[in-house]
Amino acid sequence: MLALVFDGERLLLQGDYPRPVPSVGEALVRVRLAGICNTDLEIVRGYMGFRGVLGHEFVGVVEEAEDRSLAGRRVVGEINAYCGECPTCRAGRPTHCPNRTTLGIWGRDGAFAEYLTLPVRNLHVVPDEVPDEAAVFTEPLAAALEVLEGVHLRPTDRVVVLGDGKLGLLVAQALALTGCDLLVVGHHREKLAILARRGIPTMLESETEGLSADVVVECTGRPEGFAAARRILRPRGTLVLKSTYHGRVEADLTGLVVDEITLVGSRCGPFPPALRLLQRGLVDVQSLVSEIYPLSRGLEAFARAAQPGVLKVLLRVE
């Protein structure tokens, strides 16, 4: 099959990559559309040490599954394939299973290919009303909703989303539904305008002097985003970290102690509410699509996604 593969040094488009064979309990999914995200870009810089087919945001059609009712159904999939038997899984924390593989990130080939495999329990059927171009955002929108799983936002809370990239725009739209006192801070007027059209207040980072917040959600995707978030956060505030990147961050840990800051790491999130929001049109994802490339132009698409100012680049699998 055709696949976009990272060999540890280079990104390669391979026309003879082995088609995956589903294991017991897994389904074979024919990919229709996949999204390039910041994590994919960081992997080719060394993040996670992954080798294989990249990609974890997708919508596809089930071609093979033990559950015959799934055959031909359009699906999206949670990316962590967990064992279900270890103490972590039995305690209800499957996304942290020590035996897990993660689609296109760790130990499992991903979605930038004609086919992928995932456990059937990871799959969610896409409502007919949700087109592929929206369904492909289910995984990052679920990650945005995970902020609300980890932090209780009160309507009176001053909440700042820091970062106007793909994830920041999704997080902002999800948090806006809570009625909190929300502000989104970024570098790009044209990106912030997507939120402004939906009535969400925005501000350029150069204008934030004196700004203070109860909660800051860091979505910049840049190591320096941590320091920027700390400058905004009040004492005894909550800092939610969403960015993943290759490398380490220097942090003033003493300042965290003195200011009694609560740090919350936030990663993968719930798919059913993400699909409901897409089905009901409560979030705008279409405005986040910069370009759609065929998989056969995957190298060009990846280069485009890495350029400054570009939002979501999608790969269509013909």
C-alpha cells in the first residue's frame, strides 16, 4: 500500500509498504482522510523516537472486523490501544496503560496510509450528518474537551487560552461553551479572526502586559509557551499544559511553589462528546482547514504543514 513513513531520519513516501493485518479484536480500516498535526511535525524532529507510518487523526471505513455490523461503516478511532488487563486499565486509566501502543506515535503504524488497524473497542461510528472534513477533527477536538475533564471551570473564572494554532482554536471553542470569562491570546490576527467571528474575545500576545488569569491553557506548541503562561497566571491559579514538543523546558520550580500553582497535564480526550459537538455544529472546524492534498503528494503536504501560519493540512486517500 501507499504510506508516508518516517525512518528515524527522513520522511519517505513508499508505494510498497506492507498492508497491515488485524489481530484478534482489531478492525482493518481503509483511510479516507487524515490530518497532519503538530505532534507529527515534532516526531520528525525526534519526539518519542517513533519509526513507521505517521498520523493519528483520521476518518475511514471499516473493511474487516469480527463484528460484521461494523463492515462498511464510517469510523474515527481513539489512538491508544490498551491491554485492558493490567492494574492501570482495571483502575479506569486505559490511556496510560503501560502496555499500550499509540497510533502513529508509539509502537503502531498510523493513518498516513491507505489502511490502518485498531482495536474495535477504539472505534466510533461517525453520524451521517458529519462530513469527512469535519469528522477528521474528532481526535483533536476530543483532546480539547479533555481540558474540561481535568479542570472545573466556573462561570466567573478568567480563562486564557494561549496559542492560536489548530489545537488552541479548538480548545477555545470548547471552553467557550462553558460560559467562562474567556480570552484567547495569539500571534496571528487572521487566525484569531476565526474565533472573533464566533464572538470569542481575542488579543495579540504583544498586548498582554498586566493581563492576569485564574486558568491558563498553554497550546502554543513552543517551549517558550510555558514561561508566557506563567507571566499571565495569578498566584494559586491553574496551568493546563496541552503542548507536546521535542526537547526540554527550563522552568522556575521555586516560583511554582511560592505562587502555589496547580499544574495539569492534558492529553487525549473523549470521542462521543466531540462527535456530538460536530453533529450539532457547535464548533467550527471547516475554517481550520488550510489545504487538502492527496496522499501521493504527502511529502509536499507535510512540508506545507510545517510552514509558519498554516493551520490544518489534510491528506485525502484516493
